[in-house]
Amino acid sequence: MAPKTSRPPTAHQQFVRRFASLGKAWGLVNAEGDAGPLDAKTQRLLKLAIAIGAMREGAVHSGVRKARDAGASLAEMEQVVALAASTIGFPASVAVWRWVREEAGETGRPTKRRR
């Protein structure tokens, strides 16, 4: 069975349809980045780290989806946040940790008890 892959958000799909040449160029950039010795999961964790360092919320959300699709666990993604902390600072680390957990479905909010 093939691994599950997330679909790009609707806005991304619409943008690529509207600007087809940019979509093709983006595909070439991604293909070149994929060509090398790093496995897919490592590539996705590195891309997540780059998104975290750049403080790009949308890219962090996308990075979490794609890293999860490549087999990364929440614990591995949280370690990426912890590794970034000394570079991006504490408040930024808390923010990106929240983004990672939101996208992973771990809001940190207590669940309501049923009676």
C-alpha cells in the first residue's frame, strides 16, 4: 500500500493553476532538492527546520504534514523545535511548537469530559 500523502491546500492548487509556469518551476526546484543521499523523512525534517527558522507559519504547517507523510513522528518534529530554540529564541520556539502541535492534531487543550 502506498504511503498517504497530504494534498496541497486549495489556495496552493488554485495558484498553480493560475500561474502554471511558476508551478512547473516550483516542481523543478523541489526535484533538485530531492536528488541526493538524504532519505525522504530526513529531507522533510530539514525542510521543517528551515520553515521554523524562517518563522513561516504556513510553511511550518505544510512541513508538519509532509514530514508526517514521510514517516516522522510528533516527537521527532518536536525535537526539531527544541533544536531550533537556541537560535530562534524562547518566544518564537513556543509559537512554532504550537504550530507544529496544531497541525499534528495535538492542541494541548484538555478534552471535555462526557457525563
